[in-house]
Amino acid sequence: MRRPTVAALGLLALGVLLTVGPIAGGLFAKAAAGTQMIDQFAPLMTADALARDGADLETLRNGTAGVDAIYRRQDIAAGWFPGLDTYRRQSTAILDRASGLLDRVRATGPDYRRVAQIGGFDRMPFLIVAGGIVSLYGGCVLLLGDFRRARIGVVIVVLTAMAIAAYPFVSGLEGGAPAGHRMLQSLAPVMTPGEVRQLQRDFIVIVGADGELETTFRGVPRSGKAATEVAALVDRWPTVSSDLATLVGAVDDNIGNFKALHDLDVLTSPIGVSGFVAFPWFLVGTGALSAGIALAGWPRRGKEMS
């Protein structure tokens, strides 16, 4: 058997890179974090959930306008209702932040759904490492195995390489990867600890104001549209508060997952390409390279040579 030493060494080198690279680069953790984030955001991205959040925000906005109208009509002095006073001073900024968060979540919806359709995102590192192990096996049998085993090894390497190259198209990664990059760009301004802390402070202010609406403020005379708007806010507050808490909680819980995905996306930033956009073509290129090296080392009978 003529041993294709160069091809064998190429497969061994590629195998080491594919086996060690995902582990050293934390690819397993990043892919798992991405899948976890997609799963946890799923209930928030449905059309019903987004419509309900919009209705909640409108209820809160109308209730705020109703409180302001009652304050003006009754000439309520500062300090009578400290919780409402605090909310009224901050209501414009609070409502703007809540509206901005909801707008971003809505705008991200199409890209999110495209990413959610990617099959087996968290199994990609295993596929790469499996490809590396197979390349190592192929290199070893080309160097040390007999003629039949060497040819079988090459066939196995080629088949595995074809699976790696085909995966982006079969799983939807090729179309979903650019959407993943856009999703991260869209959510980046709100997926920060500082933004979450501010949203949580806003929520505490709103809770304090609603507590007074349901107790001491009930004795203030009111009528007309303002009375209706305030009553609607008080009646819907359990739903509004639950939806707001769920949305802010999901953002807070997934800051770490978002950062892991963002780190994956900026992995190739030195060459000016999004990691998400580059990843499918990395798999295609890896599969093509592995198959090419293996086929170049197809064992032939003849005088042994190096």
C-alpha cells in the first residue's frame, strides 16, 4: 500500500483543531445558552402575548392621563399621595422605556422566529467534535492501517464531512444565522444589567402608585373619562403587573445567555464578519476541506513511499 502521509497528517491536524477548538472556545456553553434564551423567550414572542403587552401599556398610559386629570380638577397638593406624586414625576420616562422595550421585542419577532426554527442549534458543537474525531481516525488508519481499513476510513471521513457541510442547509442554519445577528443587534440596548435595574425600579414605582390608587386615592372625587381610565387601570392591574414582571424577568434571566450568544457573534469580528453569518459557511468549508484531504489520500496499491 502506498501510504498518503501528507493527507494523513492533514487529517490529523484538522481533527485536533475540530476536537479541541469547540471545547477551548466554549462553543458548547454558548450554543446551549442560545438555545435556552430562545426557549425562554418563546412565550413572550407569540402574537397573543405581544398584543396583550400592548394593551397593558395602553391601559397604563390611559390610567396615567386619568390620574393627571383628577389631580388638576381637584387641585391635589403635593405630598397627599407620595406614591402617585413619584410616579407622575417619572411617568413620561417610565412609559417611554416600557414602550421602547415592547417596540424592540415586537421588531425582533420575525428574526426571533427564524432563529427558533433552526434545528439542533445546541448540537452543532457535538457535530464539529464528531467530525474532528472521525478525521483523527481517518488520519490514523491512513498511517497505520491496512489497505482495506484505510479505504473504509477515507469513506467514513468523506461521509461525515458531507454531513457537516449539509447541516447548515438541512437545519435552517444558513437562513437563520443572519436573522440571529439582526436579533442580537436589535435586543442589545435592552439586554444589559443597567437597563434591567432601571426597568425594575420603574416597576417598583408603578406598584407604589397603584397601591395608593386602590386605597387612599379612592376617596378623591372623580367623574367622566378620567374616572373610567383610572378604574380600568385598577381593575386590570393584576394582569398588567404580571405581564410586566414576566417580560422584565425574562430579560433579566437571559442577560448571561445573551452575552454568550453575543460573544459567539463577535468571534469573527477581527475579519469584519458576524460570527452568526460566518458559521454556516465555516461548516461548509470544514466539510469540503475534510472531504478534499481524505479523497486526496485515497489509498492505492504500490510500493510504499512517503
